Amino acid sequence: GDSVTQTEGLVTLTEGLPVMLNCTYQTIYSNPFLFWYVQHLNESPRLLLKSFTDNKRTEHQGFHATLHKSSSSFHLQKSSAQLSDSALYYCALSTGGNNKLTFGQGTVLSVIP
Amino acid sequence: GGIITQTPKFLIGQEGQKLTLKCQQNFNHDTMYWYRQDSGKGLRLIYYSITENDLQKGDLSEGYDASREKKSSFSLTVTSAQKNEMAVFLCASSIGGRKTLYFGSGTRLTVL
């Protein structure tokens, strides 16, 4: 079945440094939809950005990601981390026509002063 | 805008007990989901439903039942609570496949 693999565990960054959270996926389907969800402490996950177009950068709230089907990747990036970016980030995959969304294991981003 | 309401927020049960979690949405979304959230394991799909009275098993359906009797509600039953399934259970809904999921605030399950 489908699977998603993210940067493991905890990523700790100093404020102002660039953010890169890795996400790779496996699927037999040729038209994957990829998503990044963010969950702040004591909140529910919410959509950060999504893409289904190969090699096209998508941006939202200072974050960006590009779906690369050749490498099955959808890494999340930001040029300069802020303290408010500290949260749990999930990469997710949707394929085929079955309405199913498969999440990765999540990456905690901790931004310190 | 809409909202997803999960009840109860906290659920405490005894090992072996049958427990039910409820979810209501007023988005008028067709598809609803139940995910289990465990630290370090991400969000794992238990059941989902693409329309009223439809049920689809996810990757973690063993030990759970679900029911979608109305478009707006989706309930999850833990058939026999075990201590190793203490987790947060999140309900979500979407218009359909490949669309944004909107999540409820979760039910935290504790098994004594």
C-alpha cells in the first residue's frame, strides 16, 4: 500500500535559520496528491499546503514545497525559521480515487531563540 | 465556516470495556475519517466513510467498529479497550478525495 516517510523525530533550529523537513512517499499510482499539515500545541492539525503538479513550487505562509515525482519527494522548506513555527508537521499522500489520506509519522520542529 | 465536534473530550474506561466516541460536522462534507494519534507514530487511519451508511477500513481497523448513520455524524467504537491503545482519536471530514481535511479537537482515551 501507500506509505509516507518523514524526517525522523525532532528537528531543533535556531530562529532565523532555514527550515527543511523531508518527505518521501511510495505509491503505485502515477498521480499522487501531497499535503503538509501543521499541528500546534493543543490544537488540531490544519492544512499548510498541497500539490499535485510535478516540479511546481507551492507556497503558503512563508513555507514552500515542490512535488518531484522523479524522486517521490515533497520536502517542506522555509527560508527563515520563526519561534511561532514550532509545531508538529505531517506530510500526507492521497492517491487513486479512494478518498484515503495516508500520513507520515510526523516531525516535531522546535525553533529556539 | 463549519465545525467538527467530538465528544467526549476525555474518555476513561476499564480494560475490556466497550467505548464509543462521537463526531459531528456541519460542513455538509461527504467524507469522514477517524484517525488515531500516537506520539512518534503519526496519524493512522482507523475507518473512513465516503457517504452515509458507507464504511471503509483503514490500516488500523482491528479492534474497532464504526457507524455512519447520518451524513453529519460518524461514531467510532472501541470493542474491547486495551491499555496499549491509550491515544488521541481525531475525527476529520472533507468534501471528497484529495481535498482538505478539517479536524476536530480530539478525544483523549485513557484505559485503566
